[in-house]
Amino acid sequence: MPRIDGRHRAAVLGSPIAHSLSPVLHRAAYAELGLDGWSYDRFEIDERALPGFIEGLDGTWAGLSLTMPLKRAVIPLLDEISETAASVEAVNTVVFGEDGRRTGDNTDIPGMVAALRERGVEKVESAAILGAGATASSALAALAEICAGPVTAYVRSAARAEEMRGWGERLGVDVRIADWAEADRALASPLAIATTPAGAADVLAGAVPERPGTLFDVLYEPWPTRLAAAWTERGGAVVGGLDLLVHQAVLQVEQMTGRSPAPPAAMRKAGEQALAAR
């Protein structure tokens, strides 16, 4: 049944936000679940505008999805955050309770784990991460659950290397640092997670081994990336950014609406259709 406390509005916030597929996925879930009267929108909001926006929300709001640059900026505005969100100091989901409490969570991490498990990746002995930005910390947190051995992070600067070492210590992951110039070595890992911006890993497409393991490329547009396409040609398993987006959105829908399970198949189909139309 739909929530009976009068909350039926949700939205994704961020800057830039026009490209976001979140409205497509959440609305598809509402339609599949029969949640008539529920709405999900997008708002261009930066860090300066965030406090005023949240303070201006009324009791019809069930929750918010947050993308960059708001995942850390929102934390001081919340009453509590989950252990998962605290582990990487990033919130991508806010749920408003009947008592007005604001609870933050991070569904990116369990979304990554779910996307990998959907492709049959339950445990790996080692892994590699390309990049060291915000998504890389979530990837490390996901690997803390499924990787038994070391994780090698391929980075471009000493500052990024230090950040990844710090996240590794915090998350209990054995992080080893390698220079980006040696990033082709990452492709021999049982699991390689590419967290770099569009185009950054294209140069590695020619270095895919003959028998690749699993590639998790967090991009969904453009898709497939050159690296993902080369990986598929070699017969390797590929997990894409849309897989991640769907699984993290499934968890958001369930938390915001109180309905479970959310419909990943319908959400993925809507996302694929939206991307094909762009």
C-alpha cells in the first residue's frame, strides 16, 4: 500500500542535473507499483542553495536523491545518517519521517554490490580501481564486502593516493597504490572498477587481456565506453553504470515509498529507452 502519512513527493537534487536519469527510473517504479499521485522531479541545486531548499519542503515530501556536489554537503542538515553513509561520508538518499526527522543513507554502496551479484560476482580474491574520486570511495566500501585480498588503486597524484590509503584504513581494505601510467595492469585483475570520467579510460581499450575477468564501468553515457566494448569483444563480463543506477534507485524507492520490492526490470527498461532516445 502507498504510504498513508501524506508524503508522496520526491526529487533528485544536484548541479548539473539536467542529464539525470533518476526521474525516469523512479517514475517507472511508481507506475509499476501502482503509486498514483506520487511525483518525482529534478532540481538544479548547488551547495549554497541546499539548506534553503530543504528548509522550504513541506509535509508532502517523502525523500530526496542527491548527486554531486551535495552528497557531503547535506550531512550537517540531517538528524542522523546510516553507518553505510558514515563509512564514506557521503549521503545520496534522504528520507523524511512522519515526525519530520531527516535520515540520510548511501545506496550507492549496496547498489554496487547488488549490480555485481546480478552478474554472478559474489567474491573476488583481489581487485583494481581506476581513479580516486568520490565514486572510488564507494567502490572501496563495496569491495570491503566482497574482496578477500588487496585492492590496487591507479591514481594520478600523490594527494589522491593519500586519500585512497586513508579510505582503505577506514574501511578495512588493503589498498595498494599504483601510478596511472601503469593502469593497463589493472585490466588483469579478477575485477576492475573504472570510476573515471568519460573518455579517461579509453586509452586502455587496446590493453584488454585475452581472458578478462569482470569490468565494472560506472559510466552509463556514452555507452558502451570504448573500454567496455573492447572487454565484451574479448568475452569478459561487464557491469555498467546503468546497472548501478538501477540498483541504487531500487533501494531509494523502497525507502521513500515503503513499498518492497521495487521493480528493477521495469526501471532498467525505462532507463534503456531514455538513453536510446538521447
